Amino acid sequence: MREILNFLKENFRGIAAFGLFDLWLLSFPLEGYLLLELHRTEEVYKLFLITHTATLLSVGALLWRLNGAFYKGALIFTALLTALYPFIGSLIPPKVTIGLLGITSGLVSAWLVSALSGFGRPLTVAGLGLILGNALLTLLILTLKALPELNDLLTVTVGIALLSGLKLPEPAGRCTNWKEVKRLAPMVFLIYLFLGNSYLYLVKEFSPSSLFGADNFIYILSIGLALYLAKKRGELLLPLTVGLLGLSAFTLTLGKKLLSLLLIQASAGFSDLFSVRLILKEASLQRAGIVVGSMVGGILIGLPIASLPGGWGSLSALVGNIVFSGLFILSFLLKERELSPLEKAVREAGLTRESFSKREWQVLEGLYRGRSLREIASEIGISESSVKTYTRRIYQKAGVRGKRELLEKLRSSRK
């Protein structure tokens, strides 16, 4: 319990900043709960997605070169324009407001997610931020339902809360490893195309009050489970995302629209954490711009498809998810999993991953990366004495007498 409290204390700034931005993104420009006359207005929603996507891709292509003051200025502008909206909404056309916010918040999106790399366990910080943002969104929806006169006050509060992001550490700019981004960014785009297409079609069938926050609750649960899997079996996040998409399509064929929507929300939780994990593997503004731009771009392209008349929106959500899920599962089954550098070293040293227990393998990964016993204990959440026990077992199985000899054996096998 003390470790959890210490973690929250040390990482509170990152969790709060990311969570409050997530709350703003959902409650203001995307789902429009705080924009009374713009609520679920597709034209304005599309405008935000266009400017947001264009800005994010511009960060990935060029704007990552600008210093942190530029991005912090965008954060301040986004916060102030949101807080002032209840008082200037009648003076400035909604399209102008949303267009400007799409640009400035695009810069903020890339800045915030890449800045999380300055914390000890950035993926956990991001996951808890997403949980916080959606929990606060549920509370906001219930508050607005009971007390709609608080709309203006809540808008001002949500806007000012964005300023918490000013205290985050400055992230790197350039991405130095494009191989994984080039391979997975198109996959991220397709996932969010079908996720967005399905969600936008299904959510029209329900009012926020009829869901009673059930969709947000499912999303929060999926983020929690995704965080757990990311520590143990991070490679499962992508297959589970696509599998839930396919299951959602199957339930839609049975006419179970609510269940299909909840499965889409569960898939969104896994896909969001998968995408954040992809960014934080080598966090930089450039990498964040490309990956988050792929996410939002997929939703943007899916929007007109979901709006097709005459039942074509439903059919596109159904057929698209089935085809995409089927092709992905087939490729996953046919393609041999790529071995990590450690797995290759272990295999060439005459051992296999199966030679070690799950905990032993986690400790071995830490040793291979040059971590101290204390650092390994902190990373995998066990005591230092337990790490020492697992280390002795690893030495015995590898036929070595100590850490130096173990590393020499593994690294010499890679030459």
C-alpha cells in the first residue's frame, strides 16, 4: 500500500495533467457535453478532427523542431479559449472556435503524451490518466443531468484545469527509430478507422443518460486490464484489440447493439494503451505526432462511412470489422513471432525462454538490460531478496557463476 501511495505522490502531476486533458478532449470538442448548441453536431465535430489530425501530422513532419515554449503557449491558448467560451460563444462563430482548438490541442496532444516519458513508469502514468479522465467524464455527465445550470462553470473549470500540463518535463523532439513506427502506424490508423466507424454508428442509438456511464465504466476496466497485461504480456494488447472488434461485429449481427457498443469501448481501452505504449517505447514529439495523428485520422476517415444512409453505416461497421479482424487473426496465426534480442541470445546460448519461469524471465530481462537488483525489484513489483533468489536460479540454469559470466555468455552468443 505504501508503494502505491508513493507512486501516486511521485507521479501525480503526470496522471492529473494527462487525465484532465483527456476529460477536456471528451467533454468539450469530441462528445460536446459542455457545448450546448454544438452537442453531437457532426459538421463541427468533423472540423475539429480535420484540424487536429493535420496539426498532429505536421508535428511529426516538421513542428517537432520547435522548442517547448511553443507547445506550452498552445496549451495556455487552449485553456483560455475553453474557459472563455461561455462568455464569447455568441461573438465568435463556433466553427472558428473549434477550428482553432483543433490546431492548438493537436500540439498539446503530442506534447503531453511524449512528456510522460519524464516519469519513472510512463505507461502506468498514462493509463491512470485515462482512467481518471473517463471517471471524471462520468461524474460530469451525471452532474450536468442533475444541474444543467452548472454548464458554464464546469466549462471554465475544465479549461483552467488544462494548465496543469505546464509543469510536465520537456520531451525529446526527434524520433531516432522509425522501423516500428512505420510498421505499426498503418495498423493504428486502420484500428481507429473501424473503431471510430463502429462507435459513431452505435452511439447514435443511445442517449448519454440511457447508458448511465456504462460505456465509460467498461472503458476504465479495459484500461486497468490492459495495464496489467502490458507488464506481463504486452504483445497481447494488439490481438485483444482486434479480437474485441471482431466480437463486437458478431454481436451486432445478432441485433445486440448495446453489447456491441460496450465491446467497442473495451477494444478502445486496449487500443489506446497499445498506441500510448508504442509512443513511449521511444517517446518524442515526432513519434507522438505520427502515432496520435494516425489514431485521429482513422476516426476522421471513419466518420463519413458511419453516416451513410439506408443502413449502409451499419453494414460498413459490420463488414469492415469482420474482414479486418479476420485478416489480422489469419496473419497473426501464419506469421512466426519475431524473437526479441534476449530470446535470440538465450536460444543461441543453448537455452529457450521456456527454460525459465515467468519471474525468472523478468529478472533475466532486467539483468540483460544492465539493471541493478534494486531497479529490477522496483520494475516488476517484488522484493530485492526475491530478485536475488531468482537470480541464483538463473545462474544455475545457465551454467554460470555470476552476472558478469552470464552477460558474457549471452552477448558472445550474439556475435
